Amino acid sequence: MNSKIDNAFQFSRTVLGLHSARQELIASNIANADTPNYKAKDIDFAKALQGAISGNTTQLQMAGTAPQHLSGNSGKAVMGVPVMYRTVVQPSADGNTVDMDVERAQFADNSLRYQASVNFADGRVKSILAAIQG
């Protein structure tokens, strides 16, 4: 049973979850900056949010070819939106597509947006508490 308070924070919970998932992707890109043939990944945040809000969050299933295989999410989608490879600005000789300048800028931008979402949720909590106490 969803309470009114749960419903009030559903959007914030979704946005924070998406920012968190995107931060993990960007951190993975940074961690693999020196890995040969690693392809930098990201998600289309707007599409992911739109899909999450509309309820179109399909999960990709892994194909099991043997009974011992575990079932689960393939990791190729975030809230129903496929993880995409970044466009290569300047390819490296070893096939790695991570551009550290782009990754650092995206990491900082996503961190700022995450913090703004936390501040927005905090403001909602304070206004609900004021309404309850008032």
C-alpha cells in the first residue's frame, strides 16, 4: 500500500536512483581509462527518466544456455533505457574510447545534479514536516 508520503517522494526517489546509476557508469569509465579496447558508456538521462515516470521500465533478460546459469538483468539497461557507448572524440591506439576530460566534466555535472535533487527532496521533507507540525 502506497501512502501519500511515498507518492510525494516517488519522483525524487526515481531521479536520485537514475543519477546514482549514471554516476556508477561514469565512475566505471574513469576506472577503465587505461584498459585496452574499453568502450566508454552512458545513458540518455531524459529518456530514462521519462521511461521510469511513465512506467515503461522493461528489463533485458540474460539468455541461459545451461541449467547452471543464473538468471538476472544483463546490465545493458538502466530503468528500461539501454546503456549506450559514448561518441569517440579522439580514438586511442589501444581502442579505448574514454576521454578523461569528458568523463570528469560529466562526473562533476552529474554530481551537481544529484546534490540539487537531494536539496529538492530535503525541501519537500521540511515542507511536509512544517505542514504536519503546523
